[in-house]
Amino acid sequence: MPNTPSSQTFSYHQQFTVPFEYPVHFTTDLFNPTHPLLAETFNRLRENRTHRVLPLIDQGLAEAQPQLPSRITDYLRAFPNQLQLVHEPFLIHGGETIKKDPAALDHLLQLLGHPDFRLCRQSFILAVGGGSFLDLVGLAAALIHRGLRLIRIPSTTLAQNDAAVGVKNGIDRNNQKNFLGAFAPPFAVLCDFDLLNTLPDKYWRGGIAEAFKVALIRDADFFDFLCRHAAALKNRDLPRMRELIQRCAELHLDHIRLGGDPFETGVARPLDFGHWAAHRIEVLSDQTFGHGLAVAVGIAIDTCCAADLGLLTTNERDRILQALHEAGLPLYTSLLEERNAQGSLRILQGLADFREHLGGNLTLTMPHSIGHQTEIHEMSTAQVEAAVGLLRRFAK
């Protein structure tokens, strides 16, 4: 019997499950040598070995807290039987603009690949800094030897309650947010609230926006907390901010663990509520409009659109906008009204970007009453135009 294409075909269906596990700790005074948490974190797998560690610090953080590099060095040297300091801490530029610097990733890869460091897949990168810095370092760590062990120590409210506790990292290319990136869970995340003491207000408030985002679609009680304490959070009430960070991080971690799609292979990204506009605002501002503040404006736009669709009442809409305002978050920027040569709002490109990123079918998560969520698949130009007009009037 002659061979046919079908008779020559052999298929084997490969399937396996790999568990991912990483702890997220919240503490203070992390780099005090009498505080064992960091040393214990390196050894959480109970390996009988000395762990090689290369510390990297966000330069902006080091400038705000000049004693930090020496404190980290002293801490690592205080455990000579457990930890081997590969090199004293390197200072790496952070901030939103670093994610679009084409030379930043290559420079970091060359640094980490220095032959004297002899980094291997059991070596640790200790990354201390803000969300953009952690994105850059996380991508580099994921690429080298297909994955170095990464311990994230986030230093901003947004990084502690959102960016650092997840499994993603990425940098911007081709005028698109996070065009290059990888899903790479960290080895551990340690949030030291003392690192927030020197945080500029712009970055302090950025984390508040992400808390509103997740509260509006997941937790009405948390939203009530944000409303009650909006002014205190704006005015840097650290105990209230600690509550916000821990609850917000918990909600993000619950979604990653229980949402059924930790690596975002599906058509929806619930935790990107408000982000289609936010990402575009960042691009239009050439990354000068901080991510958290852009998210606040994006939440405001989607809130207005949700009310227009009947998903929120006008009272709920106004309560949300008022709470954002009382927390010191922007609801409007003139970037929303920039138009292209055809007269269309440039912000609408954000919808096209999301549609393309999701495989051609737009899926946006929206609040359906406060604390609950639904998905929509269309948002009209007229709805966005109306939302921008309403926010302009509200801002005035």
C-alpha cells in the first residue's frame, strides 16, 4: 500500500504542569543586619550552598537615600557563610523614560554578563527600585541563561502594590508600551515601607490609582476604605498607605493565582481596567506623565463610559471621580484633546493598540456597579468624546 501524507503523520501530545511559587513579604528596616528576613529569603529552598548575589539599585532611590548602597553591602557581608557579594551595588537609571531607552537593556546585559561575575542560574540579582527599573532588570534577568534568580525589593507605592508582585516585566519599543517583555515570576518580593519615606508625591500617589483600579472591579469594601481615607492618603499617612498596599497587592496576587490565566494567554486582561487610555497618555507625553497618574485619568475615562453604558449610576460615577480627586489624582490632561491630521482624538489609538494586542478582538474590563466587573467589546468614539468633555468640565 503506497504511503500517503496521513499514513506518514505521527503526533505526540505533550502536556505538563509546572508549579510556580514565590513569597511576598511586607516589612520595615529590611537592611538591618539583625533582621533575618532577607537572608532567610535567599535560603528559602534550603539549599546547602553559599548564594552569589549581585545587587542593583535604582539610581534615583540611591540619590534620595545615599546610605542605602552601603547598608545593602553591609547586610550581605554580615552573612558570610550564606551569601557571597559578587560586586558592590551598581546604580542603574530608573524612571519611566528608561523603559524606552534602546541602549538601556543592552548596557545592562553587558554588565550582568561580565566574565568576572560568573553569574549562573542559581545566582541572585537583588533589584531595589521603582517599577520601571524592576521591569528593565526583570527582563534582563529573564534573558540571561534563560533566567537568573530575581529578588525584587520595590521602592514605590505602585511597585509595592502592583508592578513588583506580579509575573510580568517589559520595556517599550516601536512606540508601544511593553512591546518587549517576558513572563518571569520572581524568586521573592520584599516590600520595605521605609523605602517610601523619600518618595516624591508624584510616585506616592501613583500607587493610589492602582488601588482604585482593582477596588472598583473587585472589592467594594476596599473602595469604601479609599473613599474614607482619600485625603489622608494624599497627605502621606503611612499607616493608611501600608493598609492600601497590602490589600491591593493581595487582590493582584489573588487574581494571578485564581484567575485562571496568569500568563495572559486569553482575550481579556481584567487588571488593565483603565489602561488602554493610560498607556496612550504615557506615549503622547513622551513618558513624562507618570504611569500611576495616567492610570487615574484612564480610570476616570472608563468610569464615565461605564456610566454612559448603564453599568454605573451617575451617583456612582460622581462618587468615583470625587474620591480620585480627593486622593490628589488627576482626572484630566490636555493630552486627551490632542487630535491627529484627520481630526480624531489621538487617545483613541489606545483602543486600537489594545485590540491588536488582544488578537484583533477588543475586550475591556469595566466596573458593573462598584466592586464587580464585566467585559465589553466595543467603545464608540462618541462615548470617549463625551467622557473627555465631562472630565474637562469636572476638572475646571
